[in-house]
Amino acid sequence: MKRFTFILTALLSALLLVIGCSKDNDGLDLSGKTEYYFKYRVDGTEVNYYLDPEIQINLTGGYSFDEDNQLYVIQLTGSKNIHDINKDQMVIYVNSTSEFMTDTTYSNTESADTVSPFYLIMGYFDENGENFVAGLNTPLTPLWEKVYLQFDEITDKGIKGTFSGKLLQYDSSAGQNVLVGEVEITSGEFYVPRNNEP
């Protein structure tokens, strides 16, 4: 579990560094809030993040091809405040051996009506910095509850879709995974600007 937390934190930190260093705001309405959003419910409580580029680039998405590993990669991040690292954030990282399709439901558990990608991690940091995660399940270690991700639109302007599922928090300090918390993510929707070339 520490490995998943480290990976999620490293991905988020790298993503925020890229965003913070970006000078290009093409397609953004710099006069105020834009059309982009990241919204969902956590145990029934509504959470909304809207992009306000005059203050910060707190919503972002990337879609690229990893030449070294021959994998298609999508990363999505929604944050309340990028200066308050690892608090009030949702991060989704997924990669696949084939291009991502719209109107296809991706999940961390294989089933007849979903597709399991090569890798998937979904993480949520609450207002106190507590981290809840779901990763890709394997037949030998079904550690996670089901999560779902669907893309409705992937363009050079942005990535739009939906997500949901139960995210868990484990304590592995004693050498075994002990469940210590969980959150239910429902009604998840995002439309984030692309931060890379199509």
C-alpha cells in the first residue's frame, strides 16, 4: 500500500510541477472561470472544482503515447488549490496497450461489460490530506473495490468523461494491509483542458 501511495504522490507532484511551469494557456478564457470542471460526490457530499486560470491551473489532463513501454497514457487531475498539495484533490492515471475509446467503460476489475486497462489508479485526498485509493485488481490480489471510468470526448481541446467507485485506505505499517477507511465516489464528471499535444 505504501507503494501505491508513493506512486500517486509522485505522479501528482510531477503533474503539478509541469502545470506550474506551463506558460501556454491556449484555449483558456483568462478573464475568469472557464468551461472546465471536475465534480463528484464523496459519501454524498458534493465537490466542485472549476478552472480559474487567473489564479491557478488546477484542472489538467494529458493523453500521450509512452514510446518506451508502448502504452497509451491518460492522466487527469482536479484540485481545489494546487498550492495546498495533497489536499482536496482527485487524481486518475490509466494506461493501455491500445488507444482509449469513448463510450467504453474502463474498470480495475475485468467483467463482461467493462474493459480492464494495463494499469489504473484512482486516488482522492480529502481536506485533511487523508489518501484513499483504488488500483488495478489482479486475480491473485483482489485488494480494491470496483471503480469505473468512461471517456465521452477526447480532443486537442480537452478530455471529458465520468468516474465512480469506492476508494480505500489501508494501513500496512505492521506488514499486512489493514483497512482503516473508505469513501464512496459517485456522480463523478470531468472536463479538463489538455496540457499536451494531441
